[in-house]
Amino acid sequence: MTVHTPPSPGSDLKDAVVMVTGAGSGIGRATVAALALAGARVVAAGRREHTLRESLELAGLERDRGLAVTCDVTDEEAVAASVDMAVLEFGRLDAAVNTAGMFGPSGLLSEALQKDAVDVMSVNLMGMWLCLKHQSRAMIRSGGGAIVTTGSVASFLGHSGSPMYAATKHGVVGLTKAAALQLAPHGIRVNAVCPGSTDTAMLRELYPEEGQLAARARRAPLGRIGLPEEVAAAALWLAGPASSYVTGQALAVDGGVTAGSAAPVKSTA
């Protein structure tokens, strides 16, 4: 039987090498900042180099602590190259937080275009699969690690605006669980963080009309929209040693949306 030493209460990610996909904005950018505070060395991956460099600069990461790598997660060669660059620069890969994703056009299923559906699937599900494939290879060579995928409340619930988005986010959780089973013998944990409505540019593009964000906030029992920093904090916990006995799980960070109905309860007193 393998005996694992529990992490100390003060354990963090100091000097760990962590890759973040989708690092140029939103939850990815907040994750880069949180990792910097935890003392990690960060590989920021995404499609636009200037936004990646912005994320590293805002996090206060100098060249010896942060690396910007352009990467389209739908391109296997690009994903493999980004992981190789991380290992070449820092010697290993300890963890990854994969936040790259897209919502895609909203609309009726009966009127949807196949191209749009394929685009959403390519980024959200196939892109996640490619990241898991190549990140886990590097971690096996390093002797273990942790990978965090990004699902959604739509990993547990339907989404009438985009059925394909909901399908891919359900798929992310299934992929996460399967990968956790395969990679456990290698000392690699795989978990999903599943945000609810989070105050990012993508959310504001989805709900641009006056009152729409307020309506989203009312859906949550906590009565507000989440912050990217709150999702990043959950992702860091899953990536770090404090969650060392957690794998194959999907953690909802949604203000209580997936807990059930939040109808007010009258006092019987």
C-alpha cells in the first residue's frame, strides 16, 4: 500500500510549473494572477501573444517566472509544441489549468449550422482532449501532477441557448472522470472546475442587453454573478497539494445554481 504524506496547512504551489490555457482573458487571466501569488512559475498559453504577455505583466511575473506561448487548442501540433516549450523552459510540468473554451452562436437547434457546432466541439471537447493528452505525457515523465479542466453549470444542466455548448461541457466532465481513472496509477489527478455565470467579457457579450446580467444574478441562490478570481481560487485548490486525495471530481462554483430551487421559504413561527 502506498503511503501518502498529507500536505501541511500552508502548502502552496511555490516553484511549481503550471500551464494555463485560455490565459489571455477572463478566468484564465485570473488563474495566472492567482498562481503568481502562490509562487508558481506560469506558462500562459492562448491564441494572442499580446494578451498573454498582458496577463503575465499584470500578475507581476518576470521572464524567469512566466512564459507566453501562442497555442490554438484545436491544433495538436501547437498543443504538443506548447507543452514541449514549457518543459524546455522550466524542466518539467507539474500542473495545468485548462480554461480555453467558447460558447458559440445561440439559437434554435433546428436552425443551427453544422460548422458552428463543429467549432464549439473542436474547442471545448477536442481541444480539452488534446491538452490532457500532451500535458499528461509530460507529467508522466515528471513523476506526477494535477490537471484541472473547465466545465460549466451546463455540465450538469441543459442550456436552451446552445445545446452543443451543453453537450460539450457534459463531455468535459465525462472526459475528466475517464482521464482521472487512467492517470491515477501515474500519480496524476484530474478534476473539473465548473463555473456558473462569471463576470467575464464572454458573459457580457452573451448577455449585452440591459437587465440580462441582473437576471442571471437572480438565478443564483447567493444572489450575484461570480468573479473570475473565485473560479481561479477553486482551480488552484484542485491543482495544488491541499486537494491531494481528490480526483475525478467536478466542482461547481456557481453560487448554488445547481443545488436546486431557491424559492423563498416562509416561516412557520
